[in-house]
Amino acid sequence: MTLPSDYRPPPGLLRERVILVAGGSRGLGLACAEAFAALGARVVITGRDPDRLERACAAIAAAGGAE
């Protein structure tokens, strides 16, 4: 299946979903977590560095995730 180049997922596509992102405090994991949050998912992230996890939580909240 190929999506059109102008495809935009509908707002709230992931509402009422919980997504766990391992390594969600930076890089690809953080980018995915932010995108999931922007689509309405509740995102749970894990990582090894507590300070980075705090900063990631703030970034995810800014992207649309709850606290």
C-alpha cells in the first residue's frame, strides 16, 4: 500500500491508545513519541538518563501529550 505524498493523518487518530516507546528520551524514539502524542496517544517513554527523560516529557507535552 502506498500513501499519497500529501497524506495527513486525521487529528485524534491515536486517541484512547497507549504507546510505549523504549529509548524515548532522544533521537528517533523521542521523534516517534512526539508524533504519537500529536496524534492523540498517551505516550509512555523509557530511557536510562533521568534528566533527559524529564526534558523529553516536556517536549512530548508540548507536542500535544498530556503532562
